[in-house]
Amino acid sequence: MSELISTVSSTKKPSNGTTVSTVQVASYKSHYKHWRPALLLLPFSVVFFFFQLAPMIWVFVNSFIYDESWSVEHYHEIFESDFLLQSFGNSMSIAMWSSVVGLAIATIGVASLRRVDCKIRDWVVAFTNMASNFSGVPLAFAFVIILGFNGAITLLLKQWGWIDDFNLYSKTGLTFIYIYFQIPLAMLLLYPAFDALRDDWEEAAALLGANKWRYWLHIALPVLSPALLGTLIILIANAMGAYASAYALTTGNYNLVTIRIASLVSGDLFLEPNLAAALSVLLMIILGFVTAINQWLLKRSYHAKR
């Protein structure tokens, strides 16, 4: 024991005559090991600040500037304008419908995909990955060719008598486009979550007399609920922030909040970047509120109660 104490309390004498204990040296090394990973995150922190936090701070500050003075006039103007409030309503409506429908289709697709042959599954996953990146102007152009007034499928459905008229450049058409790019994103997000389901659970439920509907309702969906809710939130945020596809399809004639923000920033006649900043702040608040609801639901989910 005395040898151990003497070893711990041993000192090193540098050339300048000072003494540094072994414990202090070990403490310095421990602090260095903790700070070294933090230093590796420094480049990411710099990029995150300049491309995420700094724009948000600029938008928030400039939303309160009106005629070179501090004011909440821009927010008052937004809440007094039926046109600007309509843009929020349209964006939220399309985002909700496209997210719910896209999530439902993706859930069924992933559940089926887990039961098919490995080669087919790999091919579908690869195609889904490619389709999730197919958006913006190319997607709008593809929909015009297929479902426009003279689109191939539109003319075919009219010839069969299934539809009388279909307007791709309306809210219904925009919802179709949004659903299209929501489905592959939802499938990619949900695919790993289905690993939590075990085959013996369904077999055990069947032995206890539960059919497939009761198994999914009482076992599978509660287990998947955190992933489903999280994916729904991501889809809503993705749809609320979508701009290129909607603008390319409607040339800015449909009233969405992202189109209004872009028109106020780049418009030649109505250039009001501070009002656009106020709209952006309200959009961030809505997305933050939706995220807070998601966190509250996650705490009440199946995993939180276990």
C-alpha cells in the first residue's frame, strides 16, 4: 500500500525546477481527450452557424424593422391581410393532406416490401432513393407531360370516360405532386423502423386468436408510432418548405407562403424583404409548434410507457 501511495504522489521535476504531480499530468491528458472530439466538430459548428443560425438571426431581427425603425407593423400587416393568411392556409392544407396520404401509402409499401424477395427489395429501395431526389422543376415538367391538359394519362382517362376534366395547375394537382415526392421520402425513413417488428409477435398473436387487423392495431402500430409520428412531422415540414415544384407548375399564381416569401424578396414591383422575413418567422413558429406537438406525443407513445 505504501508503494502505491508513493507512486501516485510521485512528482516530475522539469528543467526549470517546478514540480508537476502525476495526478495533474493525468488530469491534463483526460481534459485533452475530452476536448479533442469537440475540436473535430469545429468545422461543422462553423458551417452550422453561418448557414443555419446566422440566417435565422438575420431573418428574426429584420422582421421587426419597418421604415428603418423597430416595429411590429409587418406582423400586423400579415394578420390584417386575408391574402397572406390564405397563403398559410393553403400551404398547411396541402402539407397535411400530402403528408397523411403519403405516409399511409409508404407504410403499406414498406410493410409489403419487408416480405418480398431480397433482390426485389434492394431494387425497390434503390428506385425509392432515386425518386426521393426527383423534385423541383424536372418533377413539375414530368407531371405536365403526364397529367397536364394534354398529358398522356389525362387524354387516356378522358378517352375511357373516367374523368371529364382535370386541372393539374390547381390545389388538387399540387397535392398530387406533393404526394409523389412525399412517398419515397417516407419509405426511406420508415424502412429501418420496421426492423423493430419481430415475426414471432404476429405468430404469438395468431395463437391467441388475433387476426392481422388486431395485430396491426394493438401491437405493430403502437411499436411503430414514434417512427410514424416523427416521419409525419418531417413530411409536413418538407411540404411546408417546398417551393420549386409549386412555382414551376403554377408560375407563382397559386398562393403558397413560400411563393409569397420569394415574390417579396425577388419581386421587381413589390420588393419587401422585411415583410418576407416576418412571413419566414411565422413559418418557423408553425414548424416549431408542430415539432413540439410531436415531442409531446412521443412521450405518450408505446416506447415511453415501457
